Amino acid sequence: MALVAHPPSAFLHHHHHHHQPPLINRKTTPQRLKSSLSQTTSVPLTNTSTKYQLPLLQQVTSLCQSKQNLPQALTLLQQQNSHHETLDSPQQKEAMGLLLQACGRHQDIETGRGVHQMVASSTLFHDDVVLNTRLITMYSMCGSPLDSHLVFDGLEKKNLFQWNAMISGYSRNQLYEDALMTFIELVSETEFKPDIFTFPCVIKACGGILDVGLGQGVHGMAVKLGLLGDVFVCNALIAVYGKCGVVDEAVKVFGFMSEKNLVSWNSMICVFSENGFSQESLGLFRKMIECEESLVPDVASLVTIMPVCAGEGDVEMGMVFHGLAVKLGLNKELMVNNVLIDMYSKCGWLSQAKSLFNKGDDKNVVSWNTMIGGFSTEGDTRGTFDLLRKMQVEEREKANEVTILNVLPVCLEKSELLYLKELHGYSIRHGFQYDELVANAFVAAYAKCGLLCSAQLLFNGIENKTVSSWNALIGGYAQNGAPRNALEFYLQMKNSGLEPDRFSVGSLLLACSHLKSLHFGKEIHGYLLRNGLETDPFIVISLLSLYLHCGKSATARVLFEEMEDKSLVSWNALIAGYLQNGLPDEALVLFRQMLSNGIQPDEISINSVFGACSQLSALRLGKEAHCYALKAFLAEDIFVGCSIIDMYAKSGCIEQSRRVFDKLRERDVASWNAIIVGYGFHGYGKEALELFGKMQAFGQKPDVFTFVGILMACSHSGLVEDGLKHFNQMQNFHGLTPKLEHYACVVDMLGRAGRLDESLRLINEMPEEPDVGIWSSLLSSCRTYSALDIGRKVAEKLFELEPNKAENYVLVSNLYAGSGKWDDVRRVRQRMREIGLQKDAGRSWIELGGKVYSFLAGNNSFTGSKEIQNMWRRLEEKICKMGYKPNTDSVVHELEEDEKIEVLRGHSEKLAISLGLLRTSKGQTLRINKNLRICVDCHNAAKLISKAVEREIVVRDNKRFHHFRNGFCSCGDYW
């Protein structure tokens, strides 16, 4: 007679209960089980006052309702045996069976071991089929499949129920390979045929290892055995096909089913949901409600469909399902409440999510994690950490790995470093740092907070570095100002034998973009082509960004056109890329094409449109874009508001900028910066300083960008002392470290005021090396004040930094020309010809009736140029009577006076003004744009023209705006 497997020792239980067991050693013997029995400690006996009042079975049934009473039920059974009381053996068997089921249900493995000992030591029950099957199931439900295996191996004869219990146990504990091996053993070494209880567990195991081919094989076996009519088998097949992404096969199985239960519908809805078929999920849910069976959605139905609403951001549909949950009385269910919180959080309705969370009587760790994740997604650092602390203080639920992963995304700045270290310490104390996802997330978080050394140290401490671990570090370096380190660690990863994935490649392309390394970027592109990764949308957008950063707009456009499915992100990337490469016209054309293709723009799209209008100073187009943003409810976004303010300012309408600013519901630092910079760009220094004072009075703390606007405003307005005062306050009062752009503003401000020695001294005392912009600014001031000696020194520095830039030679040539050094002028121009450089021609453009008209200096090829020349002749006659005299010093060529006057007549801004007066009605403001600094002669002429024709003329040159009204300019002749 075979011996049933005895319960294993306490040591074995402890080890395998807390750790997932390895693949099972199938050579375990019954002798090993017998030797372990003597080590088991029996449960102490206690008096049970009710044992004589109720029959045994009834008492055990009552005690099995709660986990804390299970030991008492075991004691009751043991007392019956110890007192040798006469029991009906079927009743005793049923009582032990009930207790085993309760132990599995409540995961009370210790009480289960006590029952096991009773079964093993009983001559009556030690080989009972039902009890041994329930022992196998109990151990697997308690998370100890090794113990299940020991019981199973101890059976001399096994029936199909026990094989099924074993396969089910492995599958339940995610030991899918063991489940499949046991199934293979069942069909190859026994005469049993798998039944409707076998196949669902085996099919689940196929899904667990994501082997769709094996799943199809099992599917075929079920067909041959005639089991495909069983609803549970079909439900399992639907689930496995969905998990493996083979949606068509899942649909076929679902359609084939003659009988469908609620699980069938839920499974199919889940397949659609998890594979991105949101509309199909919603449609199937409706069909389920309307079907002949009149099925009523349950908790699983709502838990499956609600993430679809969250993923789509469809809060209205989510509210419909919320109402359905209330109507069905399911809204109080913990899982349903959790998924409702998640839906509202992901749809941006955080207050509603918080309300549901606070009203919930029962909360588990998922509830807290979901709510914390909502705050984290909104970027609310304080709210996230406040809720985390509340969770730790008020509830029995403690933070787990998921909690940490939800909190870490808010740790983005150095200011959050203390929070980050607090989290890290907690994770170390609770052993979370050994979790791969947590460790990788901490590497990324330290990098985002600027502690790249700490990120690397943490990375070095990871024992088994996966591709994801390397990605965290490489991405951290690429995204946080150390692209070369990203490339170096990528090479180290390759040397370690690991191959990059799509995330590695994305970080590499980002690093190449920052470095503008087209050569290495092309190598990566070649790798992608060789490995068939070039069609991945994420990778293609990264490639677009690379080529755009490297100035290869045409190549980026080719990649874009080759994309089969152009997402909004890809459209936005190319539109923004055109803008960054100085191609605003192309950006606007592409935006129109996007609209005609039925793609709805978002805040990023419309920001690029406003940026293009700003570059072109295209006021009419900018107004149209503003109207579109208002109709599409995009103007309420604070970043879009800033772009609108900037667009109007750079289109010459600073008053409209101010009106938009004044109407903003919320004003953050960026809003104040936009309007202050706008006033600065127009040379309204006093107004900019007044706004700066109001900004602080409203409690907004200025940042480095605020001071760029303030210093620019002071520079363009000649408010030198105010500018120096604020430059000092920036460091001493506001604790901000000046950057190159701040020094550039101060150098320009001092240079415009003729304080060239102070300007040069500041450059020499700067903590950073001055860039080309700073030296160019000083050289321009030297030309204005004919400071030849300083100018020569500055020119030497400029040529050291950029020896092949035409603009530098033009500045030096103009310096010499202004001092009458024509031999030096010829020498500089000869050098330009030798190295193949050409001066940018002066160009002006004006927008009339939605069309942009462009003029080149001295170019009379424009249609209607004769009419324009005649208009200028008439204007010249008028302003000469008002005191205009051509300033021939503005011509930096060695020509006769008459020739110089003729050159001045061909200046592009004069041609643009003439066309504007011809094509517009009386009193309409003219808005002219120029690619170079407006010359003194054109400036003088424009002032007088504005008075002669009683019009406002707004000219935007490459430095600032000039508002000409009634014979005066807003710059006060200081530019």
C-alpha cells in the first residue's frame, strides 16, 4: 500500500513560501517525506466549548468562514481523534476536505500542514483520492508548489484530477514551464486524456511564456478531442491569443463560440483593450449589454473597460461607466473604486479622483498607489509626497515597489533632491533596491536631478545589469547635458555583450542630436536599417530630430514622407524642426497640410505656428492662428498664451501683447518673462522695469530669463545705470548666477553707451569664455564710436573663434570704412573673396493681404519696380523739403557722392515702405522686417516719412523694433 506524502519540515516551508521555487526536482522520494514527518510540531490542543452542541461538520463549516478560526477547526478534528470518539468516516473526510479548501482560500499553510499530518497518519484516509487532490490544491494556493509536488510524487496511483490539480498549481504560481512539462508527461506517459479542466490551465501556461505557436498546438489538440465546445476552454484561448497579440485568432474563437458567458465577453473586451483597439472594446461592451443573454456587467467587466476610457482620455465615457457602476451597486467594490480613481486621474480630473479616494472606506495599497500616481502625473511634487507620508502614517498599507516607481517621476530638479534621497533611504531599508525596475528608476531620477555621479554609483552597484539598467544610465546622460558620456557607456554596454533596444537607440540619437554629430548619427541610422528597426515610430521621430538638429531638413522630410502612419508627434517634430532651422514658411505650409489631412493640432503644434509667425512678423497669419487657438480651446494653455504674447510683440504689436497678457487667468514666470522681453525688444525700458516691479509684488520670483528681458530693455533704452543695478541684484539679492546671455546684454548695453573700456573689462573678468556674440556686439559698438584700436583687438578674437563667417569680416570692413581706412577695407574684402565668403545682402519684406513681398537692396527685378521707384522719388521730394539729407556715411563703399546717394535709394526698407504706401489705405500702419540693422540714412528717412504721410511705420531689424510716428522713433535715435 502506498504511503501518502507527509507534510514537509518547517524549514522547507519557510524557504519556499517566501521565495518562488526553482524548477522542480522530480526525483523526490516518499522516504524523504517520511523522515520530515517526525520534525513537524503538532498544534496544541484547546478546549472547544461548542463541540458537544453541534455536529462536527457543522462546527468545522462555521469555523472555516474566517482565517483566525482555522487553527481552532484543526484542533477540533485532532481532539476527535485523540479521544477515539466514534465518527462517521464520510463526515470526518468531508470536514477535513472543507478545512483544506479553507486553508487554500485563506492561504493558511500552517493549518494546512496540520491537516496533511492527520491525513498522512490515518490508515483510513492516507490514500484517499479526494483528500490528496485537495492537499495538492491547498499547497499551490498557499504559494508552495514544491509541497504540492511532494504530495503528488508520493502517490503510487494518480488519477486525472490529481494531474489537473498539479498543472493548475504550477500555472497558478506562474511556473508555466513546469505546467507544460507536467502536461507533456500526462499525455505521453499515461493513458489519461486531457479534459476541459486540463486545457484552460495549459493554455494559460502558453500565454505565460508568450508562445503563440505552442498555444495553437494545444488549440489543435482541444479540437481533436472535441473540447472546443466548452466555454472555459474557449475563454482561455481568447485570453492567450490576446496576450500574444494575435487579435484575429481571438476574434475567430469568440465568433465560433455557440455559448458565451460573461467571462467570454470580458475576455474579448480585454483582448481589444490591451492591444489598443479602444473603439472595438467599447463597441463590444455595448453588444454585451444588448445581447440575448441579457448579461449584467460585473466587477471584472468594469475593471476591464475603464482603462480604455483612461487611455483615450475620454472622461465623458468614463462617467457613463461610473454611473453604470453606481446603478449596479458595484461602485463600492474596492477594485472598481480603484479603477475609477485611475480613470479620473489619467483624464486630468484629479479633484474627482481625490474625492473618490477620500470617500472610499476600504483602501488597499493599489488605492494609494493609484492616487499617488495621479498626483505624480500632474507633476505635483508636494501633493505626491504629502500623500505618501499620509499613507505611511494613517494606514496599515505600506509603500511597495510600485509606490516608489509612481513617486520617482516627480523628482526632476535639484530642489527635489532631498525627497529623492528620502525615497532612496526608504527603499534600502525595505530591500526595494534589489528590484530591477526600482534600481533603474533611481538611476534615472538621480540623473534628472543633476547628480550624474550618484546615478553612475548606483548603476555600478547593480549586480546583474540588463539592457534596461544601461538604458537608464545612458538616457540619464543623454537627457541631462552629458551626451559624450552617453556614447561612452553605450560602447561599454556593447562590450559587455548586450545588444541595444529601441530605448537605447533613442537615447543615442538624442545624444547625437545634442552633439550635432551627423556622422555618428548616420552610423546609427545604418544599424537601424540593417536590423529592421527603421519603421518603429519612436525611432523614426528620434531620427527626424537628429537630422533637424544637424540642419538636414530635406533628409528629415524624406524620412517623414516615408512614414506609413504619421502621428501628431511626427507632424509636430517636423514643424518645430523647420522653425528651428529658420524655415518658418515651410513650417506654416506643413501645418496647413496637417490640417488638410484631418490631424487635429495640439498645444505643441499651435506653439510652433506662433513661433513661425513671430519669425516672419506675419501679423495677419498670427491673428488667424490666434482665432484658431481660441476656437479650438488651445489658448487657455499657459504656454500657448506665452507664445501669443511673443507673436504679437515680434510682429510689432506690443499693445496687443499687453492686452493678451492682462487677460490671462493665470500668470506664471514664463508669462511675465514673455511680456517683459517684448517690451525690451521694442525698447520700452521703463515699461519693462515697471512690469518687473509688479511681477515681484504679485509674488512671482524672477528667473534667469526674466533678467535677460530686463537687461535687454535697459540696453535698448539707454538705461545703463538701471541695467547695472539689476545685473548686480540678480546675483546678490536673487541668488542667480549670470550666464553668457546676461553678460552679452551688459556688454551690448555698455557698448551702445560708448563705455567701451568698461565693456572690455567686463569681458576679461567674466567667469566663462566670451562667445562670438559678445565679441560681435563689442565690435559693432567700436564701429559706431570709431574706436579703431579696441576694434582691431576685438577683431582678432572674433577671427580666432570663427575664421570663416562672412558677418565677422563685414563688421571689420565696416569698422575700417567708418574711419576712412579704405586700404584696410580692400584687404578685408580680398580675404573674403579668397576663402569664398559673401556678404549677406540687405533684405526687407512686408506682408500685404496675406502675401509676403521681399526686396533685396539694389535689386530692381521686382514686378512693378518702376512704380515703386517713382513712389520713392515723390517721398524723397517731400522729406527733402522737411530737412532730409542723404547720409552717405551709411554707404561703406569707396564711391562718388552721387553714386552713394543712388545706392541709398535702393536700400530694401525704402522699397518695402514705398510698396506699402502704394498698396494700403490711408492711415494704415506699415510693418516692415529687415534682416540687418537699419542704417542711419533709412532711419532718418523713415522718421520724416511717418510725418509726411501721417502713418505709423514699424520696422523690425535684427536687433530691435523701431516705431516711427510723427517724425520720431521709439528708440530715441539710440540703437
